[in-house]
Amino acid sequence: MATVVAETFIETTPERVWDAARDYGALHTRLVPGFVIATEVVSEEGTPVRIVRFGSGAIARETMVTVDDEHRRVVWSIRGETVRHHNGALRIEGVDGGCRVEWTADVLPAALAEIFEPAMRQGLAAMKAHFEAA
């Protein structure tokens, strides 16, 4: 298994970023517009699943694991044809002058880290640009 960690600093309040991050079905409009172009939330056996369409053309089915308001942390998992295991977590922390956003992904097979790492960095760059432009 490989662990990928990416982070960025955003010049805005952590509450503002968290409000968008916790809105599970609005990635494409509130958190990372352009990086994600559509998000649809469905229910599978009572568990929320979001179907995410990325600007790159990739599509992922992400199962909601938790939305933790106290720690400003959202966690999801992905399983697919090539992804045996994926656990993603986004955490927003207040720091002087803004917030620190950390995105962590544990993936199997480990070779997927070479795909996830640049995509995660691109997503964080889109997030930063979105919040700092507003």
C-alpha cells in the first residue's frame, strides 16, 4: 500500500473551506470547480456515494465514510476495476492568515500513487485558486 500526502495553504478562513468541503455533493461548484466538473450523490444500502466526474475525464465512485465537523475532516473510499483499496481524507486546519488543507490517500495497488499524487496536487491547486479568487 502507498500513502500519498499533499497539502496547500489557502488565504481564507478554515470555516469557509470547511463549509464547501463538507457539502459532499457540491465538489464541482463549491470546492474544486474545473478540477471536478460534476458530482452526483446516490445512496447504496443507505450509504451516500458520490459519482465524481473530473475535468480529466476520469470518473470515481466515492463512498462516504465520515464528515467530522469537530476536526474539519471528510473521509471517503473508492473501489473500482483498477483500485483495490483507496481511503481518502481531506482535513482543514486554521493557521495564521488562512488555513492549511491536507489531502491524504492510501491506495492499493501501490503503483496507483503515481496517478493519485499529481491529481491530488492539481485538485489542491484548483481549490486554492477558487478560494483566493473569490
